[in-house]
Amino acid sequence: MKISHLFVESSVAENPLVAKFATQLSLPAVTVEDHKTLFEMIKSEEDPWLAGKKVILLTRNHGPFLRQCPGTRDYICCNYRILNIGSYCVMDCAYCILQSYFHPPMLQYFVNHDDLWQELDKALSGSEGFRVGTGEFTDSLIWEPWSDLTPRLVNYFARQQRSVLELKTKTTTISQLKNLDHRRKTILSWSLNTPRIIATQERGTSTLSARLRAAAQCQSWGYPLAFHFDPMVIYPGCEQEYAQVIKELFNQLDAENIVWISMGTFRFMPALKSTIQKRFPQSEIIYGEFVPGMDGKMRYFKPIRTRLYRQMAEWIRERAEQVTLYLCMEDEQVWEQSFGFTPESKGGLPAMLDRSARTHCNLCG
Ligand code: SF4
């Protein structure tokens, strides 16, 4: 996606990152006093979701940088911390929840990093450890061409004894990660899907083989890895294709270097349906048989989800018996029927993930 305009909120106009973005993008940084006019401009476009991917607003994070992943009380949550570095994405996945999350959706990057470091210092100085990720409201690595925040974060987390950073991406922009003294405190993670779903539903993302190659490169630089099969889409023949992805994954990567693998099937708020219909008329992902879940999101029937999770778990276990597997936003019954145990029986999902992070990332007990 080519960026066509760069805007900067007046209160951060002097921030050194503004010049860096402007130089790298070869665009003037236009100062705006308030966001309203800009938001109205995006909203008036025929496809505001696409228009918002071509405009960057450099701004201040007016809320906290670090926050607890919202999860839902009805599903088992992993107690993750989101580091909110910016919002939205230059890639364009049909199912992307961010399309209905921001009004309007627009690339925003927070440049008040002094506040970010202060917050992190405060949060991580206690005895509690955190799993922190930047890839919830944006892709972790899309900002690499313009910002040096990622290497700074990797260096910062290298000094932590109890907390880890997870960078979650569908890109291959990993060059800034080379030669960093990361001390295995940063986990590089990729969302994976079948080549068919990537080609038809994930516009502008890298191919499966490119993602696995980038993961192998990071592994060779000593980074621990993680993978997220989310959202898995159910279609005729999907089982064989997901099985093939797992085969390729373990052909190229060390099972012992994988901190965790998560799975989640496609789910969506009803409001997203019309956006997908409008923006991705060829997409068939919303036409399966869905039922409303406890959080109001539409999901595949439980037995259908469970069957796929169970198969995936078997294929993964054949090649990586010990790897930590977890389900994103599912209940105890689905866990039991998919894996044969509930997180509760292993001390809870946060404890399961903390244990794996401790083992793979050299954290203190
Ligand atoms: S890569 Fe992630 S954040 Fe970007 S469009 Fe796809 S789902 Fe959304």
C-alpha cells in the first residue's frame, strides 16, 4: 500500500520521528490542529477503509500505552498485555476486525515514546512478569521502514528478567532485528493460514513460504518463535491444506524453538459482515453456518470448530509433542473436547503460557 499523505498532530510536530517519517516517505508532514477534518475527509471517501491505509497520522497516545487484552469473561483468556504503539494496517485482510474497530479506520502512529518508556518502566519494575505484544491493534512490523521503535523495544526487553515481548506479523520486514542482543526475550510470531486463504482473503500480505522463511531467518538469529493459526477458515478440503501448512512449518523450523502455537476459528461481529460483503465481494468466508457466541460474535458451530482443533492438535503433536498449544477465546468444553484437558487442570492458561515463556526465553522463575 503506497502512503499518499502524512499528517502530524500539532502537539507532536517537533518530535524527531516526524522528520524520519517524512524523509523515508518523501512526503511533507502536514500539521493538523484537530483530527476532525481529517477523519471527515477519510469518511467521505468511497472506500474509507482503503483510504485510511494510505494516510498516516503521527500523534500522541492520549490513553495508556500498556493495557490488558480485553478478552471476554465468557471465554478463557490468556492475560496478555497489549502495548499500543499505533493502529490499523497497510495490509488488507477480508476478515480484519480492525475494519469495524476504528471510526474511521486510519493509520495512526504514536510518537510520544518518552511516555511509553516511562509506563513500561513502571509496569515492569515490580515482581510480576508480563507477556507483552504490539500486534493487536496493528501489525507489529509494518512500521519498520519509518520507525526504530522495534529494535529499541527488543533491547529494552533484553534487560527484563520476568517479561517477554511478542512481535506478531504477516510481513517479512525483519532486517532491523538482525544483530540485536535480544537475549531471547523477544518472541517473533507469525499468523499462518493455508495458501488458499492467504491468496484470497489476505491482500497485500506475504506468502506462507515467505513467512516461514522469515521465521527460519529469525530462528537462525537466535529468536524464539510462535505461530498463530487464527482465523482458521472452514471450507471443503481445508483439513488437508491445514495439515500441509503444519508439515511445512515443522520441515523448516525447530519444534523446540517454538514458545507457543495458538488456534482460533473465524469469528466476527455481525456489523463486520456488510463491510466484508462490500469490500470483498468475492469472499465467501461469511457464508458458512454461523451461530452467535456468548460475546455476540458469530462463530462456526461448536462441533465443527472442535473437530478442526482436534485434528490440528493431533498433526502438531505428531511433530512437536511438547509444544504449548492453546485456543484463543474458547470455553472449557471446547478445550476438553479438542485437547483432552482444560487449562484449569494445568494451573490456568496464563500459567501455561508463562511456563513456556520461562523455559524458552530464559526468564527467572
Ligand atoms: S495483517 Fe492483521 S491487522 Fe493487517 S489487515 Fe490483516 S488482519 Fe488486519
